[in-house]
Amino acid sequence: MNLNKTIFLALLTSTFLCFSTLSIAAGHYEEFIAKEPVPVANTKASYGRKIGQKVLRGLSNSTLSFFEIPKNMIMVTNQSNFLYGMTAGVALGALNTVGRTAVGINDFIFFLLPTKPVVYPIHPWNNYLDVETNYEGLFILDL
């Protein structure tokens, strides 16, 4: 019983820590965009950064792909009516969930090959209700 309580408290604490750092980062966002951009001589990302971003893309897309179901339900409902949104939106969301999961697993397995993102928006939470999910170019190398 004590082990379950310890695990629960550790998960709860880590959740609070994650969200507190997000709120701190959001508070400093205004300061960041108010400053003048610093010109960078070499804007091309390194190999390590590219494969790191690809691993994170793969993890987020494969684990959070279920965000597509409510997103598509809302978008289809807003474009047509409630009944169509609850039926076709769920079907479209399930289809995009399978597609985003497959792309995420693909990115995670082949992370050593730096490729451009296949699914747009790159993460499930980006431009949540503004952009429909689409898929472009599998295995286009980002050299």
C-alpha cells in the first residue's frame, strides 16, 4: 500500500513541476519576443539536434495521436452540423490517429536518418483547431 502511495505522490509532484515550468516559461515569453533578434551566422541545425527533434516528434506523435479525434470532431462540427461532426469527425479523427501513430513510430525507429516532418502540424497540439492534419513526403532527407 505504501508503494502505491509513494508512486502516486511522485507522479503528482512531477506533474506539478512540469506545469510550473511551463507557466514560468509562458511568463518570460513576452520578454523574449520584445527583444531584438540576434543574427546568427550559421542557422543550420546540427545533426544531433535534428535527430533529437525527430525522436521527440516520434514520441509525441505516437503517444498523443488520440488528440486527433476530438480535434476532428470539433472541426467537422464547425464546418457542417452536430450529427455529421459526431460521426464523420470521429471517423476522420480515428483515421488521422492511425496515420499520426504510424508516422510517430516511423520517426522513432528511423531517428538516425534526419528527415523533414511528414505530418503537419508537427505535434498534435500545434495550431489545434486552426489547421487540418495533412501528410507530405515520406523520407525526404533534411541534410
